[in-house]
Amino acid sequence: MLFIRSNTLALKLKGGERLRLIDALTERGLKPLARTARRRLFGSLFGQAAASVESSEAVAELERLCAARTEAEGARAYAPGELFCDGDCVLALVFGEGPDEGALNASVVYSLETAAPLARLERFCRDVFEALGANVEGEGRRADAEARPAPPSWRPRAGAEPTGLARFTAIQPAEFVRAGAALRGGRELARASELLEDGAVRRFLRRVEELRREGYTPRRLLAEAGALGGVSVEGMLEAGLLERELRVSCRKSGHALFDLPSPDSLAAVTISRARCSQCAAPVADEVIEETFNPTRLAVALLADGGWLANRVYRIVRSLGVPESDISTGPPTPHGESYLAADVCGNSFIVVTRDGDLTPAFTRRAAEIVEETDASHLIAVVTGSAEDEGRLRLYEYAWRRARGGSDLSTTVVEGLEAAHAQIGRAFETAVRRELSRTLFALDAALGFSAAGFVLDWFRLSKAVTAPAVRVEERAQAGAATA
């Protein structure tokens, strides 16, 4: 999955200034894609080899004449921007066009494997600013050097309206935001939520609660575990979903007297010479068996579907969305949980429910989308999506589109396909953002700049993967030797 981050500088450059800036960046080790391709084309007209194109005066003069003619005719700028392939990321420089777009945009397109992408963007912005030098005059500068205002500074590129993430966070209780951020990092919660993906585990824990209230013996609990698909009691104990206890039952009637958390507690009761309320025998003479009890964590995760919300949060994080761009809300009385995420400027609302996609559930999800003005809705349910529920969701998206605000919808049935479907929804939004940011470069390249970047990352991954496997095998062989 790819991501894009952009900064903007309030600076408008003319045709000649743009070319000088690209020249200065080339001297700093960056290789411009569009300009290199054009110069090689010009060099082929003069019969020059590719190696001598950059130093050719004829090529430079032809490029200057083409740029001057383009600017004189008032057509699209000769140099609308540039792409730089920098190792494991792509840097983009786009010059604003028109009277209301006097800005210079610098972007980095990166994947999960890219090392320190934000630092790369900051370094690129610094290189651009330093390369401008004294030859570029920013908007509002005066000719008098002593009276020049302070130079403009880079700012993160963002829309004028508040994002859905900010609106969602603003309506959440402050104490829940702090507590949720601390709880999400726990390994115990992650392991417990992962086990609860299995429907048999959830049914077993609910059944254990019922059996304990009804006073059944521990043997019945273990029989239930086998009947529900052979769920692992030891695995639930290790994950903190179950805890061991000691049950004291009357030897004559078989009635459960009480449960104790540990052998030490039993010793304390025995020393106190307590007797059975049914047969008056000493507690030490009664039936003592080891039993299991759902922990508070298990009860809480099952009660409001918190396990599902946590699993979806982990999926979103695994797709590369930083924690600072994610916000969660408390579960509703209907057992639904909400998560908001900002993916490259696109606001997502993810609604989770341990159940079916019903019309009532769709209506409540639409209310949250309306309140936050999100542009993407993902509904994750463990059950099935009812036809009427889907229809209501599509009707709401259609009404939004009629009002001029598109809403993309994704319905995920079951966690087996959740990672893939949520990832596709994020990738679609990132492609749109890439196209919106880089479309100005399409004319200079002669093809889609966004499509080229996607293909470049795909090809780079395919080329580097065999090399990584070879290196791993070599390291494994050296370790064996």
C-alpha cells in the first residue's frame, strides 16, 4: 500500500525560474524524470548519444526556445513540475498554475518499506528552498533587498474544511480518548481479541457464564469445549480470557457452595473450620474441583463487541495508517463501535458490529457519517448483510451524491476478508489522491504520472523481492555453517 504526504510553499515561479530550480536540484543528486526524457529526445534530433545530452549546448538552447514559445503562447507551462525517483520512494514537485494557485507543492510517495518518509520529505523541501537561492522572487517580495519581507515557509498541504477525523475526535468524550489510546497498546488485549475471532471461542465463553450461573460441574464445562469444535482451554487461559478457580460442592447433594480464586483461599476457609450449609460437614471433606471462569476482560470484550473493534483497529494499523491519524469512540448501547481514520487526506469511518447488517444499524452508521462529513464508510459485521440493510446504505450514498458530496461504501462480512477489503478501500482512496496531486505532470510525461508511480513501486517490489530472498538464504546458510 502506498501513501502520499505533501507540503506547500506560497511561491510562484515563471518558466525560466522553474528550469533553473530543476537544474539546481539535479546538481544536488536528484534525477528529474520528465526533463531527462525530453532532453534525450532533443539529443536524438541532433544525433547525440544519451551520455552527452546533459552537457550539450544545442539541447539546452532548444529546450529554452520551447519553454519561451510555450510561455509566450499562454499554453500549459513547459515545466509544470517534476518527478524524482529516490531509492525506495518517489519525490514530486508541482508548480501551481493560474492566479489563485501561486504555490509550490512538494510531495513524497512512499510504501510501508520506505525508510523515514517524512524525514525524506522535509529534506526534499529543504533542498528545494536552498536551491531557489537568490534567483527566485517570491510573491510579495520587493526589489529593495533591505526591505524584503521574511521568506515564505513550507506548510502541510491540507483542505480548507476540517477533516472527518478531527470532527469525529471532537465529539468523543475526552476521558475515553485518553483511556482508549492507552488500552490499544496492550499485548494482552491484542491476543485476546485475536482468539475471539473464532466464533466457537465466543460461544464457549458465553456458555461458560450460563453454566456457572446454573451451577454445573467443571466436567460439564470441559465437555462443552469439546462439543463446540474443540476450543483450546489452555489457549484461552494464556490469553487472559479464562481464569482458574476452585469450586467447593456438597458431597451429598452435589450443590455448588462457592468458588475460590486460589488454593491459599481454600486453606484459609479450611482453617476457619467452615461447614457446608447443606449437610453440615467440614469444607475440607466436601468435593473440591478446579473450574474456569471468564475474566473481566473477556466479559467486557464480549458484552459490547470490543474484541471486534480492537481487531479492526489492528488491521488499520497493519495497513500503515499511523496512530496519530486514527481515533476511536466508545461502544454504543446497540453494541456498535466506531473508528475514524485519515488516509492521505481521505476521511474514513469504520463501523463494527458483532452481528448482522440491519436497516437500523445502517441508519445509525449514516448518522455518524453525516455528523463527521466523512467521504468513506466501511461497515464490518461478523454476521450477514441483510438485503434491506444494503439497500438503505446505497440509498444514503445516492442521496449524498445528489447533494454534491460523494460517499464510497464498503461492506465486510466476517473478519476473514476484512484485511483485504479494507486495504482495497484505502488503496482506492490513495490512487485518487495520487491522481489529484500529480495530474499536472501528465502532459509533460505523456502518460499518467499517478499510474507511473504505482507501476514503479510494483516493479521495484518485484525486482527487490528475489534479491531479499537470496540474501536471507545466504544468511541462513552462514548461520548453519
